[in-house]
Amino acid sequence: MSSEPSHNPAAAEELGEKKLSKKELAKLERLRKRQEAAAAAATSVAALTLEDEDRLAVNYGEIPANDLQSKAVIGRKLMEVKYLTKELKDKAVQVQGYAQAIRAVGKKMAFLVVREESFTVQCVLTVAQDLVSPQMVKFANSLSRESIVDIEGIVSVPSQPITGASQQVEIQVRKLYCVSKAVPILPFNIEDAARSEAEIEKALQAGEPLVRVNPDTRLNNRFFDLRTPANQGIFGVESEVENIFRQFMLSEGFCKIHTPTLTAGSSEGGAAVFRLDYFGKPACLAQSPQLFKQMAISGGFSRVFAIGPVFRAENSSTHRHLCEFIGLDVEMRIEKHYSEVMDIVDCLFVEMFDRLNERCAKELEFINKQYAFENLKYLRKTLRLTFEEGVQMLKEAGIEIDPFGDLNTETERKLGQLVLDKYGTEFYILYRFPLAVRPFYTMPCPDNPKYSNSFDVFLRGEEIISGAQRIHEPEFLAERARACGIDVNTISTYLDSFRYEMPPHGGFGVGLERVAMLFCALDNIRKTSLFPRDPRRIFPHDPIPPFTIEDTARSEAVIENTLQVGDKLFIDNRVLDLRASANQGIFRVKCQVDNIIFQFLVSESFRSIHTPKLNADSGEGGANVFRLDYFGTPACLAQSTQAYKQMAVCGGFSHVFEIGPLYNAEVSSTHRHLCESIGLDVEMRIEEHYSEVMDIVDRLFVEVFDRLNERCTKELEAVNEKYPFENLKYLRKTLRLTFEEGVQMLKEASIEVDPFRDLNAETQRKLGQLVLKKYGTEFYILHRYPLAVRPFYTMPCQDNSKYSNSFDVFIRGEKVISGGQHIHEQELLAERARACGINVNTISTYTDCFRYGAAPQGGFGVELERVVMLFCALDDIHKASLFPRDPQILEP
């Protein structure tokens, strides 16, 4: 089935590079007129009149908006398109997806190709008595492409191979409903955006030019471009890269940590940083978690890793440069030699490449179809060459370079080709780099101080990893900093962490996007960033220790009548404080929370994504944001991932989640407030009712609590010794109460609250006590909140518009989760925004993504620190943050 040229006039300018003839221009004009006529016909669906009364009318049509407000649960189960196989022949199925293509065959037959993620199925409507009416076929032909449709039908197996869809079965349609109607004029056609460059060039040479959708057009409509099979595949691969990395590091005894990205000075002494005001103090965004992961080693963690955003304010627009990317960072104690770090790199990436080829065959196939590439060549034992050996190989090839300088992009590629020709691998390690080209904290080689105990790793001729042994002696570290022109006063907090004994250690860092880009041999890193950020795009002395470890490990009961070590002193000397057994326990519990959540969601077919933290406006229209200059454009840090996770669902990802930093510039110093926290954000397609989201919350947190009690007995024992607490009481099936039931319970306890207002902290705690007494649980869900107290994007209740399809979740009388069904209809979303006093022009990028077909969706958000704090019944959230950030704390 061939696709038509794009409706977008701008796309016509992106046709083949040669000038079109008058005949070709006339042909395009005729196509344009036919498309406009089709668009006009599509707008008349609502006014569709039937020539005769159709007694099968209940089997098709547009689903009324109020039927999509979680009206009822009837137990239907959608079949994922990718699971439609010949084994289902003659079985009844129900699918939901995008109407990718619609083709009429006379008045009595129509073909409809439905796409879900990267998979497509051909659906056939044929007029048949008591099954399909002519009016139903007419309705199908009137649908606008990219509308969300529900289809019920019978699976059949055609005698001939199907060339226009991925699945080799058809669905004989019996019911067809439009869930969300796309506007007739699309930014571009998905078929055009999915074509390979080879297809376009071949058509151009044949004199039949095809539309070429250029990179800027794609990025200007990124959520729409995400629907292409190649992009679905790219982010499937990237999600798997993160999953493999995480599981490998955990299996090797590494502890996952979360480091702050708000810092008082640049991480590596550079100038290319994003600067901002932090409650009257100058601050910047971290270029690297380097200093913090080293502090964690000093804090008693022998092996750590982090996954999170890294910010670089370099005014560069190369194919491999981003201003915000996801860093995979590792630090570890060295027992004998820094080759131990290279051993981890070797085993990790061979495992990663093996698993990607094994688990992502379909995704790689979709990518290869549009962006053709050869499978990566790598060895079972990764090749290691010294820098001097690399220089010699280049010299023998007639390429002279400075033996004490770094390699530039051109020489990296040339060396990669030489290595491939000689050793048959595109993945190798180059080590013993000249000291002059490495950061100040790199350990010099013991046999030649002109070289260093460092390495880079290359993939397809490009550097992807930089690592080394770090200097662990404070005097030597200060000496190296001064030699590199760094004022040691600006890194005093970092240097001080080495004064209380630091073991030899080393580590490395790698960009997630760069791994995905080079594994798939893509030509631009923007293709592997969900919503890329580049300069042009935002819219995308040996002092006595201040206290002893024994001091910090004493419980309040032991020291209540003695001089206590103050909390602020703990924070001011956080590295030493981390060595206390209770803190080791807290952060190992937090590591497990992160891991259990990640694995549960992956097992439930959720895809891990990473959304930008640099935004052109406030995430939710509020004022409590950290503002900064982004290459001359006013910008701020994200308060929420809400808009982007919804865009991802609109982009064809049915279930997504993110674990990453969130920022809140609220001037508050309560026991549960942080200016930077680690958020878990989830968004998913809703099949019937928003209770599906609560079902995920229920199963997820029962799993979290069970696994923590099972895996963390020693850690919880250490925490309990310092901060005594009772084990959390929770039910196997989480209690759910409506907001009205909660208000009634408070009323019966003589506590009067406004039934259409939110609960304050005091009433939350009181209700928690009442629930514990009556139901024996400290973990419960309260749903159907008043609409007036929820964000503008919350879906109203179908039966009472004063309430909403929303919920909060409570642990030990404090709210930890907020979630609900989110509006997916653009008009209702704009109406709700105006009702909440929001200028819809300021959120147009967000609302526009709902114009091109959006499925009913919902989700929730939770801070990991709050989960840990309340599970362990800690009295302050600062205790659950490795290096906390509040209005008074910006260092370490």
C-alpha cells in the first residue's frame, strides 16, 4: 500500500534536491487538491447522515467523550498488535491503535491499517448482512489518519503474504469505534517520515520524487515523529541499554545512588556550565556526578553507580553533542590496579551487546529498515591498546600526531578503521593517555608521570567512555588542581572529603544516548534523545574530624541526656556521616526501592524514558522554578515530567516511566521538602477505567514492601538501631476509599473538613490514624478527589463533574503519590486550563500534541526519598537524600 505525500505545505519544500519539472509540479498539485478534499470529507464525520436507518449503527462511530472518563469497568482486554499471529486464526480479538492508512475499495469494502508501537495489522471491512453495513464502511473511509481507533473482529489468515503490514494476519472487522479523532491536516505523514534515504534517492532517480522530512521538521513535531517504527525501535533499544547496565552493576555488587545536579561550583572546573540563582546564592547545573560519586566512596560505599542527567553549556552543534544527556556513571574501590575498572567495562559491554542482539531483534530490524547499518563487530575479550600503541599505528599509516596531545575526531575515526582492519573489532579500549589531556583528579602513571592511569573506550571509531584511577591523597589532589589552573578554594568541599581516609578508586562515565547512537550506527545523537536539547533547541589543611562514626551511630535514646551532634553538622560533614551504619542502611534500602520499581515496571511492559530537565517554561505553570539563561533564551528547570510523559504516550509508547531528578524552588524547610528530589513518574494508556492506574500502584508498592522486608533485613536492622520504628502495616490488596468516604470518616470523628477542598497535613495524619484503627493498614489509596484541587489536566468524573478521576496514596498518614486520569481531548484540556486561570498560549506545545489522536491515559508521580522516609518512619526527608538540597543547603 503506497503512501501519499504529506499534507503539510512545508514538506513539499523537502522533496528531492533537483528542481521539479512542470509536469511533476502539476502532479503534486493534483495530489494536494485530492488531499484537501479528503480532509474536508473527514471533517464531516460528525454530520454523517445515513441513507437508510442502520440497525448496525451501535457497532461503529465516535465514542462520546464522557464514555472515556472511566465510566465503567466491563472487563475487556485489548490484544497487543505484536501478538497477532496465525495461531489466533478464527479467534475474536480487540485492538486499539493509530489509523495509519485507510483505503476504500468501492462502497462495500475498505482496508484499514492499524499501528501500535512499531507493529501494524491490516483490518478489513466487507459489507455483509448482519455483520457490516455500507454505512460502517463509509464511516471507516471518513476517518482521519492517525486517529485512535478501537477494533473488534475475527482473525483470518490470507492466502497471499501481506506487504502493507508487519503482522501476517488480518482482522475481519465487526466493530469499529473512533476513540480520539486526529485533525485532518497532519504535520507530515508517518509513512514519509519512516522512509529510508535509499528509498528517497531511488525514487528521485526514477523521476518520482518522494517527500523527505528534514530533521528540523521532525524535531519541531517530535512527539509525532516518535510514532515511526524506527523511533519506536531506537527508544526500545535505549531502554534496554539502561536496563542491562543497571542489572549488570547490581549483579557485580554496585549500589545505585542519586547525586544532586544543583551545585555551588562547576563539577570539573570548566566554564561551560548553566548558571542560576539558588535562593540568592550563585549555583550551576552539574557537568558530571564525578565529585559526588567519589564522595560516596569516601562515605563507605565501595562500589556505586548513578543514572541521571548531565548538563553541558557548550555552544556546539555537532552530530554527537547535546546540552543535556543521560549519564551512566560508575565509581569503585581499586584493590590492586586500575585495570580492574577496565575489566568491568569489558564484561559490561560484551554482556550489553550480546543481550541487545538477543532481546531487541525486532527493534533493530525496524531501525535497520530506515537507517541501514551493519551489526557491530566486537570480540569476546575486548581489545586493549596503550595510547602509545595507538599513536604508532597512526604513524605507520602516515598520520603524524602529537604523542602527548589528545586525538581529534578525525584521528579517532582513522584509528578505529585501522583497529577494525587489523583486529576485526569496532569496540576497543585505549589506555595510558597523556596526563596533560586528562582532568586534574586523574592519577599519573607510576613509571612515567607524563602519562596517566586512564582510558577511553571507542565504538565504531568514536569515543563513548572516559575513565581512570582517581587521585585519593588530598595534598596531591590540590597540587594537581593548582597545576591545572583551578582555584582550590572553589573545590574545598570536594578536597575535604579526602581528609578522612579515602581508598584507591576509579571509575568511568558514558552517555546513554551515545551508546544507542553508535550501536545502531546512527548519524546524529538527536535521534537517540527523546526530546533533545542543544544550543538551538530548548523547547526542548588535616583538621580533626568534627565527630566520630560512633557518635553518629548512637540512637536518640542513648544520647538524649548528652551533648548531641547537631543535624546541621551532619550535613556539613555529610561524607563522614555517610559511613554510619544507619546511613549505609538507608541508602541501600533506597537503592533497592529504585531497583524493585524499575524491574516491576519493565515486567509490566513499561518502557523507561528520559525527559529533558531544561525547559522553556514552568512544567505546570507555577512560579516556584529555578530560572537560568540558555544561550540567550530564558529557561527553567523542570518541576514535573507531566507534559513530556504524556507526549511520549501520544508518540505511540503505551506504557512509560522515568526515574530522575525533579526541581522545586519553593522557599520551604519542612521535614518533607527538598529542592531537588528523585521522582518516579509513570504514564500509561487506559483501556477502560482509571482504576487500572491504581491497580499498578497497588501491585507495585506491595511488591516494593515485600521485597524490602525480604532483601534488606540487615539494612533495616541498622536503621532501626539508630532510628527505632515499627514495621509498616499493609494489606495484600491495598485499601481504596473515595474522598467522600474519607471525609465521612473524619466527620464521624468530629473533624469537620470542606468536602470540596484538599486535606491539609493535620487531617491527612488524622485520617491515617482512623484508617489504621479501622482497617489495620498504614498504606491506602484515596480517590475521586474534588476537581477544584487537582491540576487542570485531570479528567473530571463522568457522573459528577465536581469530582475527578484522580487519587492520592498515603503511607503512615502522609501523602506519597498523586495520580489520576489525564485529559486527552484538546478542547476539554484548553477549557480546563482557562478555568484554572492559565493562558492556553503558554502551553500550546503541550496541548497541540493531542490534536493528532491521543488515547485515554493516566499516571502518577512519587518521590523516592519520601517512600524511603516513610517506609523507615524517619522524621526528616533529608535523611533519605544522599546530598540534600533545600533553601539553606547547596553544598557539598
